Amino acid sequence: MVEPDQVGRAGVVGAGVIGGGWALHFLRMGLDVDVYDPAPGAERDLLRTVEETWPLLERLGLREGAGPDRLSFHGDVAGAVRDADVVQENAPENGPVKRDVLAEIDRVARPDAVIASSTSGFAMTMLQADCTHPERCVVGHPFNPPYLIPLVEVVGGERTDPAAVDWLAAFYAAVGKRPLRLSRELPGFVGNRLQEAVWREALHMVAAGEATVEEIDEAMAFGPGLRWAQMGPCLTFHLAGGSGGMAHMLDHFGPALLEPWTRLQAPPLTPELRDRMVEGCLREADGRSIAELERRRDEFLAELLGLVERHSASPAAQPEPDAVY
């Protein structure tokens, strides 16, 4: 394999919203990008997206040699992947289709190229079943748009070589992403499982006439979403426990888990689960006190609020012309 920080060419199979976003990110990172997508108008649409988005990428900063002219389209999968150091598969989220596409990529890609799938929920164990070299197939699940949102969830299947997982995580880090190597394969991965829980509850509230779409978006965008953008729900609740941290939070508010607020059944708050949550928060805090974390949270939120008010999609949140943050 090419060293992760020496990758010069990426193959992108599927150039829709996610695949096109990957192509943009790889271009910004100074890679040559070869693309295949059989959909009519795919090349035209991606070229238009590149033209419209490139000024933003320039403002964010380009790696040396980056440019739209390093993008090439091909008439088949082989043309897009045969010279690639790494391949990012972005076929429609249909299990049999993605399984077939992954097997085709595996047949024609270089033997030393790692193959990543952008699947948002399928297990790599299933997707790699028809591959001749399943050991090099890894999930690389991004969040939309991939050229802005840094997180990529990385996990292998039962037949994936751990070295391939290590390599892909290192490659993503080298091109400015934030790889999250998952400890185990699970349906929907971590990020989508959390998103799905909120999304399901939102649909329940709208269907029951309990809240409007606007109320739900306002509640999230100007409430929990601000805090979660910095430290996630677990460490946020760790701070909610005051000086006692997560231990006090669970002991004090644990009974509220049985309140019928949501349609999701809460797990039993066993001593084992309590200890896992407490220990996880202490590891994440890494010796930092509650007071220190609170200061860091408040500084972050103060700066973030200005950005949110400037760029919010809600007309009511637009700042005054002379506002200063």
C-alpha cells in the first residue's frame, strides 16, 4: 500500500450528493480524482457543483496543487479505479446494488488499493461477501456534506484486515477529516443511530400534533444542538450533574428515564450501565475538572452563537446589520 499521507489519486464511484462531496474534498486536498457515475447528467451536475462550491473551498484553504482541473470522468468503473491509491464507493443505499458495485470495484482496482464504502448503515460483512479480496474493504461513512463535515466513521467487516482499517483511518486524517474508528460493527453505526433517535421522535411529535416542524428545528438548533456541537450528549450531561458529574446526574435524574416522554423504551439503569457512563465521562474529561470544562463550554458557545446568528436559516435569527460579535 501507498503510505496514507502519500496518496496522490482517489477513485470515486458514484457522484451524487455524497460521492460528489467526496470528489470536492479530495480535490481540495490536492489529489487527482477519477470519477464514474452511470446516471445521465452526472458529469454535468458534478462540474456545476464544483464550479459553484470552489470559491468556498478556496476560502477554507487549499492544499498545494489543488484545482478543479485534477478531476476526470470515466465511462466505466475500471477507468475510475484502476490507478487509484484509494477508492470511495458511493452507490445508492441499496444492499444488493452496493454489494455488486463493491465486488466490481474489487475485481478491477489495484491489488494494493483500499476500498471504502460510504454506506450509511449496511454492515461491511454483508457488502464484502462477493469480493475476491474482502480484506481491503472498509466502511468510510461520512456526513453530508463531506467537504465540510469532518467526521468519518471507520469500521471493517468480519473479513476485513485490521491493517486496512488502520490505513483508511490514517488516510482520512491525512486529508483533513476526523476519522472515528468504531470499536465494533453495528447497524447504522454510531452517528446515524443517534440521528435516527432524534428523527424518529421528531416524526412522532409532528404526527401526533404535539409540535410543529418549526418548533422542533428551533428547539434543536438553539438548544441541545449548540452544546452537542462541542462535547456531545454524554459529556454535556456530565456537566449537568454539577460538581458530582455524571454520577450525580444519573442518581438524581435516573428515575426520569421511566417518564413516558418519548416513544423510545429506555434501558434499565443497572449499576453496570451507571458505572460505564461515569467511567466513560471521566475518561473523556481526561483529568479536567467540571469548572474547567464549563469554562471551555461557555467560551465555545459564546463564539458559536455569533456564527449561528450570522448563518442561521431562520429569518428571525438574522442579526442587525451593525451587530458585532
